[in-house]
Amino acid sequence: MFNRRATCVSEVLFGVMAALLVTDVSLAAGARQGALVVVGGGQLTDEIVDRFAELAGGRDARLVVIPTASSDSRIPDAVAVAELWRERGIDNTILLHTRDPEQADADAFVAPLRDATAVWIGGGQQSRLAAAYVGTKIQSELQALLKRGGVIGGTSAGAAIQSGVMIESGNPVPKITRGLDLLPNTIIDQHFLQRSRMNRLFHAVSQHPHRMGIGIDESTAVIVTDNRAKVVGASYVTVVTVPESGRPLEICNVGNGGEFELADGTAHPQPRKWAIVVHGGAGTVSKDASAETVQAWRDGLRAALEKGKSIVAAGGTSLDAVEATIRILEDNSLFNAGKGAVFNSAGEHELDSSIMDGRTLDGGAVAGVITVKNPIGLARRVMDKTRHVLLAGPGAEQFATEQNVDRVENAYFSTERRRESWNRVREREANKPVSRISTARPWQYGTVGCVVLDSHGNLAAGTSTGGLTNKKFGRVGDSPILGAGTYADNETCAVSATGTGEQFIRHTVAAQISQLMRHRSWTLKQSAEYVLHERLNKGDGGVIAVDLHGNIVWVYTSPGMFRAAADSSGRFDIRIRDEK
Ligand code: ASP
């Protein structure tokens, strides 16, 4: 809740029809060990300097000054910055600087940070800081310093770099890249009122509606301790949020001495929620299936879910959990992925798979592989070991050889059950005009997928399939197409689909769900239900999804969907039929 000094305005997009209105933005508080001093540039006031020196530990402080945002010709001026802190009694002050990310990743280089109580990041251009330090050991050491109770301060570029979604340049349309993510779930802007940067922050927050925009004017600081942000200085801080339900933006100006609460998990990201969802294809077992058959499907889902859960509950990554979960399903002959894959029109098996990392938007996929035992593992290697996203057919097979992954004869994937259903489908489709075949589809269930939010806040998604029974030789479905059958974006959600692949490709189903969250600020449930019920045809299939907060959703228009979910609140849930 904002205190009385915070004036709040609710604004209908981009400042045109602003109406004054006092609002309560209630955001849950968490605990924090470290502190941040985020300064909007300009002259540093005595109060800001004193507060930083005090948080740093006063005379006992061990301070590292990072001048990397400066141009080469101005780096020597950084010595003067170090001098400023010495004047304030922090004698133990050293400079740390490189332009080379490889050096920034070297243990010897980051060693001073391990011993520091405080870091000061000077101004200049934030792109220089990002190019040298994002994704390196400098970033993890800064996060470690906060965790053990240290303080990080920065001004101008040294303020901008502290958010994860960083405004690099541009006004009114911002160019956005990645920052150091020291104050998660925020977008920080600086020189805010002086340089009229309202519009670019509104743009940035509209595109990243789950982040709080914090526009800090010159000679003004936001001091973050214990999940509360206090404003100190000569001017104002403008806080911009998108309420859960969508527009309008809420805008609050906070002056000297004013405070505001950060979103839950902003100042203290650990421990986070985790969640995992698995699917084993659209459709369901027939009404008169034996209890053993139903149990076998449930056991298959349970084994996969338990594997993924064990990884993510122990703090493992979403990517590792997705890959391991799908491998279990690929090795289970009940499912239409890996062993047990359906037959194509040539009586063979061609497998498709993909995996996507919501943190980086990197992805890897393979299509039409015929001897790769676990296609999801090869998809992961496409992501990790090549500069490409999708390898198909003979090229993918050759890559499998280079990577030395497990290989099998194509007949390894065959099962009697799938052969019988291939024969049935062939008979049924034999006399139909080609145009009618794909829609007159009985449920050839068993495609598998998994989506995970890990305890580090990273989303990932993966899907693996043998495709549709009797599919034309060379046909590729939605499962290996990022945006169609698989999608993950840390800012929104992770999705894995199953059903008539052609429909999921036409409607870019997985990406569309994410885009509705991003651009319309819809919830995951609203977005998934809209796409499945309003855009697709009844019977096309379903999706599983998890959003950045750990909300789990499954939506399908097929008769049932094999699905299971677990999360950090103790949920462990396996379903096959239409039970809610
Ligand atoms: N979507 C998959 C495909 O079209 C099949 C399925 O999910 O059942 O290849």
C-alpha cells in the first residue's frame, strides 16, 4: 500500500486522458537481506551518499566501484568516483572494470566481489554494462552479494542495469534488452522527469505487464530494503503498474520520504514457487476400457510427473525437468512419442520434438527423425549446441550421429497396438477424398508434453510425438514448431499442445496464448480458453500451460486429455477423462 505522500493517477493509455484518482495498490511484502540504492542520475545529494555509505557498513565497508558504463576516455574519471567514497570514510575501495564478457566470467576477476560488502555502479551507457556483464559470473556474484546482506547502488546507467528487462535507449519507443535483474519484476528508468521519459516507460510496461515500472528523476533515489522502496532526494519517483485485469495503467508519483511496496518476490526472489504439468495426448480411453488399462495410463503419467517433480523440487532447472519428464514418456510404449509412436503412410515412424527456454527464448527442435531413441534429447542439443532452432530429416539424423545420442532401428518404435490402429485408419481413409481425411480424425492419442516453472522463476516447455496415424511421409506437425505446439516466455507462460497439428500451426496456438497475456494483459486461463474455444474448432485438441506465477491451466476440446500436475503447494494430480 502506498503511504499518504504517494499521489496516484489512473491513466487511459499513454497519458492522454489522465484522471486524478487515489488508488491503493496492495502488493504483498516479502523479506530481503540486501539493499539497493537506485539513483536517477544528476547530482548525488548528501542524503543519498550518506545512506549508501551507512548501508555499505560505514568505515568497515569493502566497496567495489564498477565504472564500465563510461566511455573508454572517461574511465579515468572513475578514480574520482572512488575518491568520493573515500571522502565518506570508505577507504577500502577498489575499481573493477572490463569490456570482455569472458574476463567477467573468470573466477580471478570476480574475486573482489566475493569479499565486498557494497558495489557502486557508475553512470554512462547501460548497453556497455549489459554487453560486458549480463549472463556472466559478475551477475551471479552481484546477486550473491545481495543475498548475504550487501548493498548495491548505482546511478543513471548504473540504475537502469539493475532491472531484468532493461530500457537500453529510445524515446518514446524504447529499445529493450536484458539487464542484471537485481530488482526482479521491475523496469527501471532514470533522468525520468528531466528527460520526459514517461512515454517510453508506459510502452515498456505495456509490453511487460507483469513488471512494475519505476521512473526515477535526477538527484533522487529509490532505496530498497525489506521489500519496501523508500524515496530519498530532490524530485519524484513515478511508479507504473498494469492491474491484473488489464488496462488502465496505474501511475503513482512518490516524493522525498514516500514509500511504496514492491510486488511479492521482487526484492527477495527466493524461495520461489515451482509448478510442473505433463500431458500424454488429447483424447481418452474408451468407456469400457479395463481398470488395468486405465491404471497403466495413470502409472505412465505418474512416473513422468514424479521424475520432473523430483528435479524441480530440488531446485533444478525447468529445462532439465522438461527433458527428463519427456524422456520417461518417450520410453513408455503407451504414448505416441519415442517407443510406441504411430505409423505413417509408409508404415514407418517419423518423430518430431521441440524444447524452449522461456528465459532466453532459445529453442531447439527436430522433425522427421527415424532412428533417434529420445527426440527430446536431440532437440535440446539443437538448442544448446547449434545456432539453429530446427533440424529436419537427414540433417537431423546426421546431427544425432555427431552428438553420439542413443540410436535404434526404426522398428524399435513399433507396437502391435499402433499397427492395428494404423490398419484401421488406412481402411477408413482408403476411399475418402484427401481433403476430408485430416478433419475426420479419431483420437490417435499419446503425444506427450511438459511445461515447468522452476524455483528460479524460469519457464520451459517441450513436446514430443510420432504425429498423426497414417500421416503422409514427410509430414511435419505442430510439435516441433515453436509458437505452434510449444512455447515458453518467462514474461508470460509456457505451453505444450496436442491435437490436430495443422490447426495448431495455422493458429500459432502456443504463441498466441502468450501474446494475449502480454498484449491484452489477460490471465493465462482467459488466454488459453479463448484460443482453444474461440479460434480452434471443437475437437482439435488441447494445451497444458503454466504462467510466470505458477498458475496451472489445461484446456481441451477433445474428449478428455491425459494430464497431470504438481506444484510447490503440494498439488499432485493425475487425470484422464473429463473429471474436473
Ligand atoms: N499434434 C500432433 C501432431 O499433429 C499430434 C497429437 O498431438 O496427437 O503431430
